[in-house]
Amino acid sequence: MNTIFKGDSINKGARILANMIKDSGITVILTGAGMDTESNIPDFRGRDGWWKNIDPRQVASIYTFDRDYPLFHEFYSMRIKILEGVEPHEGHYILADLEKKGLIDSIATQNVSGLHSRAGSNNVYELHGNIRTIRCNQCNNEGKLEDFLAGKDCSFCNNKALRPNVVLFGEALPMDAWSRAEEDIKKSQLLIIIGTSLEVYPVSYLPILTKGKIVLINNEDVNANYEFDIKLIGKAGEILKELDKYIA
Ligand code: APR
């Protein structure tokens, strides 16, 4: 189909998507940073994204962690501090409500903010980890967020190796989250992809696994090597609010 809805036709697209959700037995949501920008968290490749001015492999790789800990620490401390006072927006709550109504089964997210869980979603697979929890890269013991921010050494092994539990470039994804997302998407009759450029492997590969319909909600069109049944081009929060009118 690959029908695109935007501007005045968003309303019609939202109505069609609501019917697709009601007709679907298993619906999975896949989100990226575009799901969090309306909570004032920058995305990465959008107009004002992190990677517009910073080379990700310079600051967000295991190489940087090993070779330039002060730079790594500065970048992640800044990203953690940005989260202070950040709250889920209405779109997060609508997705949590759809789960409560039994209309969506799970959310696989690339986001490390924890906002889906904070909005009340239970089945959330954090494919790129969570920035709010800390561990020691040397002894793998849990660390305190305040100790990481203060640049302290690990209190167990005394190494300067505290880091957030996020997946760095060059690291493997968490197996449990990945396998559960893979399993759900394989079973899904509807996969709704929200707020991601689909530029980062292996998450960009996940949608190929579904035998069901694929829908995109994004504020710009994306290139993918698979077909979308419909695309709703616009802000995630606004489109989810429109969708909610036809679900209630
Ligand atoms: N509503 C809808 N779409 C939006 C919104 C919004 N309010 N804000 C931004 N977008 C779109 C952007 O236009 C872009 O297409 O969301 C997409 C976000 O893409 P990226 O910034 O590439 O983020 P993401 O796809 O999640 O990146 C994947 O890359 O750097 C790594 O680990 C990082 O998890 C991240 C991964």
C-alpha cells in the first residue's frame, strides 16, 4: 500500500491505524529518539540532533571509554543531567493505556530514557539499555548514579570504570531484550515504528521479521529496505493523540 498521510490527511491515517490495531491479534511498537523529543530530549540525526555537532564514535563508543574516560564521562554526565526534570509526554501515556486495554503487546525501544516504563508501559524491551542505571565496566558491580556523576572510582574494585548501562558503539545488545523483541515481532500481525531513522543496525533489521503489517509514525520519511503499509508523517505526540480519539 505504502500510503502516506500527513497534514490534513493525518486524521484519516489515524482512523485507519486505529482499525488496524483493533483488527490485529498481536501488535508491537518499535520506538526511537523521535518518541522522546517532545519530552525535550534531543534525538541523534534529526534537525537538532546530538550527532549534528558530535561524532558519535568519538564519545559514545567503548573505544572512547577505554582511551579517553574524561571525554566519555563528560558526554554521558551531560546526557544524564538533561534527563533531570524530564517527564513522559502524552504519547507515552497513550501507548501505556493501549497496553492496559490489551491493544498492544510490547514496546521495543532504542531509547535509554526509561520514559515508556515511567508512563506505565510494562512490556518494554530496552534494546540500547538504560542511562539511569550505572555499572562498573571492570568488575560489573552496580554503581551509584551520583558516584558516576561525581567521577568517583568503583567502590568495589576502585577502578575508574563506572558507566551507564547503555549499549556503546562496538558493544553487543542485551540478549534478553533483543531475543524478546525478536520473538514478539516475529509473532506480530502489526508493527508500528515510531520516531526512528532506522539507520542503526541491528534494530533497523528487526521489522523484516514481521509477517504482519508495518506502519511508520515519524516526522520525516525514512529509507528502509522493506515496505510500509501506511506512513503517518508528523509529530509522534500529535499523531498518537489523534489515534487515541479513534481507540477510546
Ligand atoms: N515525532 C516524530 N518523529 C520525530 C520527532 C517527533 N516529535 N522528533 C524527531 N523525529 C524523528 C527524526 O526526524 C528522525 O527521523 O525521529 C527520528 C530519530 O532518528 P535518530 O535521531 O536517528 O534516532 P534513533 O533512530 O532512535 O537512533 C538509533 O542511534 O546513536 C544511536 O544509540 C543511539 O539509540 C540511538 C540509535
